[in-house]
Amino acid sequence: MYKLYTDKQETFECDLFLEGADLKESSARIVVESEDLTLMFKGTIDDKGNCKVPIKKLKGLMSENTTGDIKLEVIAEDTLIEPWQSDF
């Protein structure tokens, strides 16, 4: 289970390896889905595969007791890949 904070900004970080695709031409985003809300946060991927997605404060949008799913989506060469997901 991923701990999603509502009272402070955080940065989701991971290392990506894409075979047959150029990392510089790829993009990443985090999608946060609850029962009545879906949020998307754009991130960056550097040439070494380091992925960083800043997640803004969610206070006022979600309560601390909100549950749902969070996932990383990577778009590489017109293909959508979901290499990670978790509940929160």
C-alpha cells in the first residue's frame, strides 16, 4: 500500500528501463483514482531512466481517509505502459 500525503507535496521517484524505446522521447505520469475523483500528475524521465513525478498537496481535494488506486503510466513510442500500481 502506497502512503499518499494530503498535507504536503511529495515526489514519486523510480528507475525505468525501456527496451527498444528512447527514454528522451518518453513521458511519465502518475494517476490517482478514488471513487469520485481522478487526478493526473506529469513527470519527467532523464536519459538514465530516472523518473520523477511531483505530486502536489491533495488537501482540499481528498480527505486523509480517502482510498483508491495509484499507478505510474509511461508513454513510449505511442504505447501506454503501466509498470507499477498500488492501492492507497
